[in-house]
Amino acid sequence: MNEIIIGIDLGTTNSEVAIVEQGKVRVIADGDKKILPSFVGIDDNGDILVGETARNQYLVYPERTVKSIKRLMGQNIQVDLAGQSYAPQEISAIILKRLKAIAEQHLGQPVSKAVITVPAYFSDAQRQATREAGEIAGLDVVRMINEPTAAVLAYGASQSEPKHMLVYDLGGGTFDVSVVNIEAGVVEVLSSHGDNHLGGDDFDQQIIEHLLDYLQTTYNVDARSHSKAMARINRAAEHAKFLLSDQPYARIEEEYLLEHEGSAIHLSIELSRMDYEEMIEDYINATLDAVHIALKDAKLTASDIDEIVLVGGSTRTPCIRERLFNEFGFEPHSEVDPDLCVAMGAAIQAAMISGRQVDTVLVDITPYTYGTSAIGMLNGEFYPFMFVPVIHKNSVLPNRKTEAFMTSTDGQEVVEITIYQGEDSDALNNIKIGEFRVEGLRDVEAGNVITLTLGLDLNGILHVSAQEKATGLEKSITIKNALSRFESTTLDTAKQRITSLFGQLDSSLDAYAEPEWVEAPVAPEIEAARNLIAKAESLFEQVSNEDKEDMINLIETLASCIEAEDIEGLKEPVEQLNDIIYYLES
């Protein structure tokens, strides 16, 4: 039996441990969490804290907690922890020892060997310190590999044809970008550049400062001197950042945050993604400057890059993907969880060393981009059908994203939502897969916010809903088989096959002529269901949230049955929706 070698991503902010079992890569969870915060602390009783508990303590007792020790690796210095001095290797060893224990608990046997990842820019001294940390933790470090190499391995480098890849790695505390060459399964780092003090923590800090300014302006209170309030503000900021990855707005609510002059202070504020991305714009610009430096060092240009791999949880920030798309002209990869892909790559390298068979890391992704059209700038001119992506190509399934739009005219009572599948910036060049209207909007000036949510599941069913943000007025549709679209090569083959079957037809017919559609007669049950949906939606403004949620669920079921022409399936939801409407009108 081959000896088990674990793979470890020893990160500045978070760390993970992974193994290969039965040919599959598995990131080992500690309880229900696969990510271990890279924090070490000493509690009131003098016991060691590692991970989440240490991170929680840091906000209140920073003198008894150490974070971001990776930044100090290789330096001949000591750090203070609860009055005792420790070398950076010793602190890192505590994290490694905890990861080792997590792996041993999962495997039910001792572990003594590991592959550990390090940044491509790490010096010999930093690499040696990492090896020493492993030895202190009781691990024989059989190999250290560069983090970008590990990320590329997770994406199946051994299966790849020759190509240049750019690995954009933005974690909680550090940023680095590497240009990598892959040929015959060999991964070579051509250049690296980055910033050891730029990451998601800086993004959090911008939100924290925004919240502190709000409290100062609104209540004339400086919350910085209230440690418990600051702990809650830190957590609220981090949570808002996560929400804004998928939603255009985040509501921050912290009741009884602190007491000031005998009164309770409550924090209640909404943060938009637009404002948040403006706060962090300078940081994103700095990362793109680093990208161009790395390209120059590798003697390549943007057009030489074949693929981009996103690594690190902070790459979930939507504007990062957008900026990279604008720079390179294609979607970055993020199929493998950006928080976990380095640990997975380390496990793959470990399995290869121990002679184990490794299957390619497979995940379910969408091969298409889904979005809508809106008025915007296209080729330097205003255009009413600019394509706005919501769920991007190569996104992991299932996936749910929300974007915000605004009405363009005063008193606009209706918005028409059209859903497209495709990659072209002109929506009309993409495939239209569904449309619906939201009627009865408020009679207000232009700029009324409408949020559009797309949810794509593993079965290729796309759930679409649009909501007037101020009132909650909502309309939704379900699009089945959103993923089952012909690939272009399949489409060409099908065209040739059908043409050969109907060879007697006049070949001079315009192949791109729009077909004439003859609308089939609508079954009375379907017509009745459509009328019932319209009636239910007209009552939304006068119902409770609970009733409204029930109605929306029934409407979605009816919409699915209508689309599938499932007459039998309509009976029960029609009856239930009729009962609710009868109750509301009586």
C-alpha cells in the first residue's frame, strides 16, 4: 500500500489540507469547515487556540493572538504571544500541526509526510523556514511547490496541450500573479509579481471605515474605542463583502451595537456593490499593474495568454472578473473553488509522488454566459441592447447571481426583461431564451431600481426573477433546458445532415432568414392558469411576506407546468393559489 502524503496550503489568512482518495481529490473538513483561519492564540487558561476560535479572540484580545505569520517567514525575528516569544516557524508549526491532526482524524491513522505550497516569489530563506515549520510539526516535507503550480495542477495541467496561463491569486492578506508555461505536463513559472500587503483584509477595512464614518456622522460617536462593537463591525463588514459578490446590495444591521450617552446605538445601513467597488478601485488597479509587470518580465503580452486561473477567495469580487475580461478578452477560470484549489493541487502533487492514480478534478460548470440587455455604451455609442452578463461562462453550478438595473424614463410603469445566452456584447447577436414583463411599477422619476436574479441549477433549469427594489413587486419565469444548446460544431453537423435529407430543396434559400412561427392554439387550462397568475401578481402589494412567498412558489410551479404544457400538473397549484386569492379577497 502506498504511503499517504497530504497536501497543505499554508496561507497568510487561511490554510487547508487535502488528500487523494480513490483517485478523487478531497479537501478535509474540520467539522463542517474546509478552511482553517491562519490564526494562533492563547486563551484565558493558557491553552492553544488555532483557527476560527483564535480568529474570534483576535478582535478582542490581539495581544494574545497572532495572524498573518506567513509574512514573517524567513526573518530572524520573534513574535510575542501572551507574553512569550516565538519564532515565525513555531507559529506556523502550530497551524501545520492542527492541519495534520485534522487529516489524521479523517484517515484514522498517523500522517508523517506532506507537500506544502509556497508563493512563487518566496526566497530560499522563506522556503527553508517553511520546511523547518513542517519538521517542528512532525511532518517530513517531501516537496514544496509553488502556489501557482498547485493551482494549475488542480485544473488538470497533465492533460493540457502547450499553453501560457496567468494565475491571479488574491487572498485575504496577499496578492501575487504568475505567468506559467505548461508543456507535456510540466508546469514552469516564467515570472511572478505581487504585493505581500494587499488582499481581502484591505477590502474589509474600507467597509469598516465607511461604517465608522457613518456612525460618527449620524450619532457623533467614535466606535473605535469600543472593542466589542469593533468586533461586530469587523464581522459585519466581512459578511457584507461576501454578500456583494452575488448581490448588488448588502444590508448591514447590528442592533444595540453600543451605548452612547445613555442611548443604545443601532447600526442600520445599506451598502451597494457600486459604492463598494469604488472603495477598492485603487487596490484592483494595483493588481492589474502587477499583471502587466509579470507579463513584461515573462516577455509576453496579453494576447499570448491562453487561460486565466483565479485563486483566493477575494477573486469572487465581480469587478475583478470584469476587469480581467476587459484586459484579456476572455473569461477567467474559476471552476475549482478559488479558496481550495491550491490545497487540491498540493494533494495531486502528493499523490503523484506516492504513485497514486489521480483523476482530473471535475466540477459542473455552465459552458455559456446568461444575462439580459440594457441601455449602455457599445462601440462608443448609446445602444439599447447592450448585453449585461449575470451568470458568467465557466461558473460553478448550481449558481445564483443578482444584478441591479434602473428605469430609464420618468413614470415608467413597465420593464420588459429579455434573457439571452451568449458571449457577444450586442445582446441581439446572442440567443434569446426567455422574456417577461414586470408591470405596475411606482410612478417615480427615472432611476427606479429593479433587481434581476438568475439561478441556474445542475439540471440546466434557469430560474429568473425581477423585483422592484422599493416595493418588492416581483415577476418570475422558469426556463428549462437552458444548458442544452447546440455547440457550434454540433450545429454545423446537424445542418449538413438535415440539408442532405432535404437535398431537393432550393439551395439558394437564405440560410439566415427568420422562420415564420405559427402560434399553436392555447389549451383553456393554460389560459386560465395564466390569468390566475396575473390576478395573483396584482395582489402582491396587499399581502403579507409569508403569503407572498407561498404565492411566488405556486406561480413558479404554474409557470413550469405551462412551459411544459403539463395540464395535469396545473390542477393542484391552481387550486392552492385560488384558495389563497379567495382568502385575500374575502
